[in-house]
Amino acid sequence: MPTRPLVARLREPAYIGSNRCLSCTAVNLGLLGIVVGPLWILSPVAAVIGGFAGVTTIWLRGYLVPGTPQLTRRYLPVSVLAAFGKSPTTVSTTVPPEGDPVEKLISFGVLSKEPGGDPVPTPSFRAVWHETAETIANDPTALSEAAATVAAVDQSKITVAESDADGVVVTANGSWVGQWPSRTALVADLATEQTLAGPAWDALGRAERVDLAARVRGLVEHCPTCRGSTRISDETVESCCHATNVVAVSCADCGDRLAEFDPSPSTFAPGS
């Protein structure tokens, strides 16, 4: 269909689909209604055209009004944000796996844990993981092939987009696949997927594999792309509608962000 390429270019996968912010969408629709309402009195035709254009823009891009996240963060009360699942006390994470994630990663040979000690990557997993990550990081074709395998699509359908605002967003034929804080974080997860690939790992649900891979990159001692040492820090990050305190794992050398965790005691995090 001739309009498909244009629609694909207009879409913003980072802000639509499963990543759409409902409170931001509601604010944009409300503002659109405020504009279209009076316009209807002057010209119903113009109101219909403007309303259709506005709704289409929100559907394709997530926002209509520039600066929407700042508007919702500043003016919507916490109770309203909570109704949309955007309470400041809630950190957006992947679906946690059933059972103890540490025990699961130990069963896969990823981690070892002495009584009273912190979980650490095993030497055997660490060696294979770093070798795999190096191959993926240094070859764009290998990266897209790995992403296509995880997404279960043809490599030609995979797009990896990188920006300062959104980190790295992976889409498959225009549909949102996932988002990472950096290319290094994506490389880390793909390396975990490839290293652990096999009947037991593949039998896990997609959400559980994503969650476990994120936990792995939060525990590695060295960056998968530059081999610099990782560091843990308490930071405040700006999410869509509010600021959140997180435990951040970054590379001390290249500065790339690997992971962010809810600092609550119940959350599996580096050093927990």
C-alpha cells in the first residue's frame, strides 16, 4: 500500500503501543477537545478536519502538544497519575519471573552465590558472555541478526534507532519490540540471550527472559562493549510523567548506562 512508508516514518514507537503513556494521551486529547470545541461553532468542517488530524497524530506519535511529559508531571496530581499507573512510587520494570530470579540464574550457570555473599557471575558464563558481546558490539550485522532472532522476525525487518532522549529503541517492521537505556545495554541483553540459548532458556516466556537478562547486565563487573569497570550509583531519572529515584549501573569508562533498578529492599538489584 503506497501510504505505508509514510505512516511508518511518522510513527514514534517509543511512545506508542505497549509504551504509550495513558495520562499523556488523555491530556493531549483533552487539549485537542478544548481547541476543537470552539472551532466547531465557527466551522464544523474545520473542526472535523482538525480533530481527525489531532487524533491521528496522537495515535501515530503518542503526543500532539510538545512538552507533554513536563505538562503532566507539573500539573496532574499524584492521584490522577496513579489512576493511569504512573504513580511516582512506581518504577516501570519488566514483568518479574515466577520464583526466585537468583536461583533461576544459578540454575542456568549464570550466577554463583556463597552463603551470606552477593550473587556474582560465574567465570565460565562471564568468559562466553563477554566474547559474545564483543562480537555483537563490533558488528552491526551481528547485532541486527541477534535482535531479529530474539524478536523472531526476519533481519530485514529490524530497525535499531538510537537517540539521546530515548536511548535505543528496536522495532520490527515498524512495531515496537523493546527499549534500552543505551546500545551497550542492548548488546548485553543480546549476549545473554545468545549465551543461554537452548531448550531450557527458550522454554521461558519472553517477558521472563527479558527480566532475567536485565538482571544479568545489572550484575556484570565489566562493560560488555569497552570492558571498563561498572559502577553503582543512586540517581534521579526523569520518566514520562515524574522523577524517580533509582539504583543505576553504568560503565565508569565510557559512561553508558546498563541498567536501572528500584532501590526498594524487595527488588533484586546489584549487591542485594
